[in-house]
Amino acid sequence: MTEVAVVILNYNGRNFLRQFLPSVVAYSTEAKIIVADNASTDDSLEILERDFSHAVEIIKLNGNYGFSGGYNRALKLIEAEYFVLLNSDVEVTPNWISPIINLFKTDPMIAAAQPKILSYHQKDRFEYAGAAGGYIDALGYPFCRGRIFNSLEKDSGQYEDTRPILWATGACLFIRSHTFHESGGLDEDFFAHMEEIDLCWHLNRAGHKVYYVSNSVVYHVGAGTLSKSNPQKTFLNFRNGLSLLIKHTPATTLWWKLPLRIMLDWTAIVKFLLQGAPLDSWAVLRAHKGFFSRLQSDLEKRRKLANKKLAYLVGYQYPGLLVVDFYILGKKIFKNLGWIQ
């Protein structure tokens, strides 16, 4: 069995493959590199077969199953001890794999991990998708050391450590293969966005550990498949955020958290309208319709997780409300939250 398989899920990412796959090939000599194609309609497959067939294995999926479904199908076909789910818009650096694999070998309960995620376009700044490790606030809003909402910190060495976190980014997610399969993989109803948070939350509840490792570094473009301003991304983020709450929040607090989140979503609708983004406002409304249409399914998933700890683990849930701290109190840097350092 291969020890490490770096698996890149591709959908119409021809330019990213040309730009970033060479760095993956150059700096991943200890791993098998696999590109799983989600039925791209561009010439991605032709580029792979012509320019990279000597270094990369190709899995051709028969449809676009999104991030969740694409990886679930591809990883069933791959035998390796560790999977690395790597976005196609990531530039890796020398020695990016071994620090995390070495960490896995020190503790069998470490199930997943991520490197330091910096911005490809501003390499001295953290990148939105993961930064220096992910957490959740009292209402289930995800944030990171180095990134709160859209505020990104400069990397000045403030997060040079190895530490447990609640969730690791799907842009570069290291995970033990047997744990991935035993957990049921990624929730395909999420399609894309927040599915890695859901998986890591599940892992933590099952008693596993998720880690951030600063001496592994990658650079992420971000918004490679859906741009940040794409209403479909808005739809997925708002819909999936509500599903996260349903699946993982104790009933003792869910009764007030869910209505408050929905109320804040309506505030976002007004905000988008005032910003001249009516399609994003409509996307939030569609997200609510989508959430309620699958509420029964989410409740069934919640019941199946009932044997796992519903309470957050100490140190992973910020007890405050990020929307208040960020938009009203102006706390836009992680250390200003006065939480963990």
C-alpha cells in the first residue's frame, strides 16, 4: 500500500493544472500523485495525458459530483495510508508533506491536519480557506487564526506552532484513510463548501484530533472553482452553515441558535441589497429554501450522530458572537478576541 496519496480533484481547472501541478510533482517525491477529474468540459484531461502522464495517475469520474461526491468516489479507488486532499489552485513548497506525516506517527488519535495556508497573491498574508487553523463561534460561524470573516492577517510569525484545532481546510487536508472511510467520508448533500468543517467536527466528536502544523507551508489562490462573488458560493455557504448547526449543536442551545442565525441571514440579505448585490440576496433566500427542504434529512443525520459527544470540546468553540465582535466592536484580528493565543 502507498503511504501517502496526494489527490487533486479537478473540474475545468486546465490553467491551474498547468500552473501548479509542476510544484506538486517536484516537491512530492515521497507520495503518489493522483488527479481525479469531475467530468471536466475543458481540455483538462488532454493536458494531463499529454504533459503529466509520466508523473500523475488520472481517475476519470463520470459526472461533476462536487467536492464531496468527487472525493468520496475517487478515494474509494485509492489505497494509501494517508490521503492529502489538495486543491488544484495550491502551490506547495519543499518539505510540505513530511512534517505532517511525522506528526501523524506520534499519535494514532490524530486523524487529520492542515499546513499553514498563505495567500498565493499576497504571500506574506494568510489565506481565507484555513489560514492557521479553523474554529467555530457560538453560532457556528467558522473562522481561523489569521482570518476572521474577510479580514486576513499578515504572517509575522504569530502562529508558528503545532496545535489541535476544530477543523482543517479542505484546500489541503491530510487525513488517515481508514478514518476517512470509517467516518463515512464527506457529506455529499453539502456538494461543496463547509463539508470539511462538517467532517472535522465529526472526527472531534468521535474522539479524534485535528491539527495545524506551521512548518508545512502552501500558497492558495482561493475561489478557484467558484469566485468569491459568485451567488452559488453564497448559496452553498449559507445553506451548509445552517446544516452544520443542525447536525452538531446540542438541543439545549440549538433552540435559540438556529432562529438567531436565520435572523442574521436576513440581515445579510438587506446588506447585500444595499451593496448592490441582489443575486447574493436571492442566493440567501434560496439557501433557506434548500435548508428547510432537506431539514428532515439533516435531522436523521443528527440522530445517527447521537452516540457522539454533542458538546463542543473545550478550546474549540469561541464563546462569543463573531458578528458582534467583528462588525460592532471592531475585533478583526484573532488575538483581539481575547480567547486562546
